[in-house]
Amino acid sequence: QVQLVESGGGLVQPGGSLRLSCAGSGIIFSFYVMGWYRQAPGKQRDLVASITSGGTTNYADSVKGRFTISKVTGKNTVYLQMNSLKPEDPAVYYCNARDVRTGYEYWGQGTQLTVSS
């Protein structure tokens, strides 16, 4: 059974930093593109960042230079380091795992980020 469990969300002041974690079980990271998505109220779920099994990263323009995705394959964990947080960053952040062999995707339950002074 595949599980993705996010953690690390919370309240942070504008300009602050936070790191999200996603622990995966039941999957082999080598076969997956791991990603972080976010969804604000009333908006669609959008890709924030992704990382391939080879370590190639991709970022939404809105977070380039501020967010960093990384992973520790041996721990089956992917991270999203978020710096210089802005008022437009609050959302529920979801971890995603896409099987490169089948295209099937798994989602975590989401973790809330709030940016407020």
C-alpha cells in the first residue's frame, strides 16, 4: 500500500522560511517523479516543484529562487524548502508521486501553509 505523508506545514511570517517533508512508503523512489503541488481556496491545484529520480528539478516561475526541492532516496523522503515566503504562497501543499512507467499518481493528504504577520 502506497502512502505519502506530508509534514511541516504551519504559520509563518512573510519573509520567513519553512520546510515541508513528505515520507513515502510502498514505493521505490527510483521509479517516480516526486513533486509538490499547492492549492489555495477556490483555485486549481498547481505544480510547485518536481524532482526526477536522477535529481533534475523543475519549479513554477512563482517560486524560482525561493523554493528548493530535494530528496533523500534512501529515506524515501522528499523535501520542499521554502524561503522568502510571500502572502501569495499560503495554500494546502500536497506531495505527489508519479510512476514514470505507468503515469499513475499518488497523493498525500496535504499540509497547510499560512503566511501572516
